[in-house]
Amino acid sequence: MNRFRIKDYEIHTEKMNFPDKVCFAVLADLHGISYGKNNEELFKAVRRREPDVVLITGDMLVRSEPESMKPAAALLKRLVRRYPVYYALGNHEFQMLLGEKKSIYLEYEKELKDSGVCFLHNQQDSMKIGGTKFFFHGLELPLIYYRKPRSPKLKTSAIQHLLGTPKESGFHILLAHNPKYGKAYFNWGADLILSGHYHGGVVRFTEHVGLTSPQYLFLPPYCCGDFHRGDRHMIVSAGLGEHTIPVRIHNPRELLFVTVKAG
């Protein structure tokens, strides 16, 4: 039976008024895996915590396996009946969108949009939770930034070209699938950055250090866990699944909950 752990993070911000707190469920890299029939175990794990918002950081499917869309779609259609759901694409969704399976992918996205899921294609949306306005930005990088083993450096100006800048008053969350460019994300100015893609480094040595990445990088920075720069935070999920080579050592699959508190 497939298993996953619950991983909690808590961050504090002066952009919220005491005693406000907001909980986000973060799903990354499901890759078509199902935890029980219709992903019942994963759904119940989210429901037990009753988050304010569900955030998807991409790769919920496998680009070469259209059948992998079904477990993801079934889960998200259930979740969106109870919570707002924001979805930023990973490289697997993006490759389908740009490739021969475009029509199949568009059917998947339309089905979820019709159910209420908000897709962020280099777009932002916002909502007020308690007394705080939250902005959700979905970064969709060109596929050249996923090149193996070398990809170009991502400049902050390139993110600005795709997304603009987070100028409005409020708490800004950046959904950016590939954590390789953590430095540029921090410089862009998000209060909270959420990523996945690296599957925890396959072999995980510590909470923040893993062996490799899908781009064949050795001991990649921003591999897994939480990273901080002043009052800005980046959290990288080890993901809920894998594809092709389903190997994990000292590296459990995980469902994240991120609680943002005032103070």
C-alpha cells in the first residue's frame, strides 16, 4: 500500500494581524499515484486538517501516461468542493501542453477548471482570508530551464517579465515547481515560495540535503525542506510520488501543511 507522511511547517509574518493564522495544504509531484480508491487516504488527510486553501505545485501526472491524470483529477475535484484550489503547472503538465498530447491535457485542465480549480499560467489571483489579502502567483518556466544536466541561469528580470512584480500590499505566495532557482525566487520578492520537482533528492541525507535531482544535479541546493532569508521563506516538498525510477531512501513521500501566523 502506498504511504506518505504529514509534514508541518510554521512561519510568522508581520503582514498578518494577531491572532490570525492561515493553513495551506501543499500537494506536489503526485505523478498519478493513488492512495486508496479515488485517493481516499490523501483526501481524508487533507480534510482532517481543514486547510483554508489547497496549493498545487505541479507534476500531478506523468506526461507519457494519460491514465495518470485520472487519480489527480478525481482528487482535485473532491478537494475543490470544500476548499479553494490553486494549481501551477510542473514540467510534466507543461510538456503535455506543448506536445503531441496537448488535446488530452486540455481536456484534463478544462474538467478541473469547470469544477472550480484555478490554474495559474504565469498569472496571479488573490483572496482575503481573515484580515489579510493573499496573492497566489503561478510561475510557468520555459522548458529550457528543465534541461538535463545543464540549464541556463534564471535571472530575476526573467521572472518579472513572466509575472510582473509583487507590489501590492499583502502576503505573496509563489508557486514555482523547480527549486533550482531559489535564489532568483527570493530576489523576486515573494513572502513564501513553494516548490517540488526534486522528489527529496531520491536519497535524502538531512531535512535539507538530498543526493540528486531530475536534472542530474549532485547535492542540489534548495533540494528539500525549508529555507529562509530574513522574512522570506521557501519550502520544497519531497513530493507524493515518483515516476520511471520509483526509488526513495530515507526519503518518505509527504503531504505538506504550511501555517502562516501573525507576529
